[in-house]
Amino acid sequence: MDTHLHHDHQEIHLKSSDLLRDIVIGMSDGLTVPFALAAGLSGAVDSSSIVVIAGIAEIAAGSIAMGLGGYLAGKTEQDHYASEVKREYDEVENLRHKEIEETKEFFASLGLSEELQNSATEEIAKDKDRWVEFMMKYELGLEKPDPKRATKSALNIGLSYIAGGIIPLSPYFFIGDSTEALKFSAIATLVCLFTFGFFKSKVTGINPWLGAIRVMMIGALAAAAAFGVAKIFEH
């Protein structure tokens, strides 16, 4: 009973980690890339409407590209698992003696006596499906991926990118002068980057203050570089 509860806890933990990873990927790029683009355009044009149009186009393209990347990563994980399952079934069918030895070796690594190794191996080898699942988990260290993981990842990353991208772009909707709008965009974005970096670092076990400053500085440097390059070419 104790083991069962621990297993349930692990499943919840892993799913939460997947969601958190998707949000981190989408939100971090969503805040940084459109912010840098807006800053660069603000250094070259005076009209906020141009920044808005370009920014919306970038957010649309970026969210699709990032979402597609997440989808392909999820599909690759599923394909890899399916390939390994097929290989394990083939080995159970055609290399049974080898799989029996590998199963016994695992039980031996747990400190079981030879008698218990033989007994446990014999018991688990009675059910081919259970045996393959056992070998996938304990020999290869692979957990069966969520079949909907690829689609979920694409949506999570894409929507997070959009949510992050709207923040640096929002002042340009209300302020006509791009340089003036950039000031408010920088304040809003840097505050969000700092907050985002703080909580991301706290969850991942890194010093939250150092993590927050690092994330904020990356965004600030990217925007400053884009703005500076635009000014250089303008002159």
C-alpha cells in the first residue's frame, strides 16, 4: 500500500514537471524575443503601429515555431519508446535466456538471494507484457510517455509564448511614440522577467534572487543590443 501511494505521487510529480518545463520554455522566449524585437524597432522607427504589426507577426510565428518544436520533441519521445518496446518484445521472444539473465541481475542488484532471484524472475516471466514493461522501466529506465504529451506540449509552449509576448508589446497599443512606449515596455518586461526568473529558480532549487537577476539581465542585454544595432544602422 505504501509503495502504491508513492507511485501515484511520482506520476503527479512528473506531469507537473512537464507542464512547468513547457511554461518555462514558452514564457522565457515569449518575454525575451518580442521585447528585443520591439526595442530594436523602437530604435529605428518612431511609429508604435509599425512595432505593433511586426510584434504581432513575430508572436504568431514564434508561438507556432515553438509549439511545433514542443510537438516534435513529444513525438520523438513516443517514437523512441515504441521502438524500444518493439525491441524488448523481440528479445523476450528470441533471446529469452538473455532476458532471464538480465532480470536475475537486476534482482541480484537489490540484494536478493539466488533462490529469490530465480523465483522472482520465473514469476515475472510468466506474463510477457508485464515482463516487457518491467524491463523497459528497470533495465532501460524508460517510463511510458503520455500519448497526448506532444499535443499538450505544443499548446502549453505556444500559449505561454503568446502570453509572454503580449507583455512587452502592450504599451505600444496605447502610446503612439515608439521611444516613449519602449520605456514602459522595458519596465513591465523586466519586472516580469525578474518575477518569472525568481519563481522558476525557486522551483528548480537555484538561488531565486540570483536566478531572477540572471533572467532579467539576459532580457535586458538582448533588448539593449537590438536597440543599439538599430541605432547604428539608422545613422
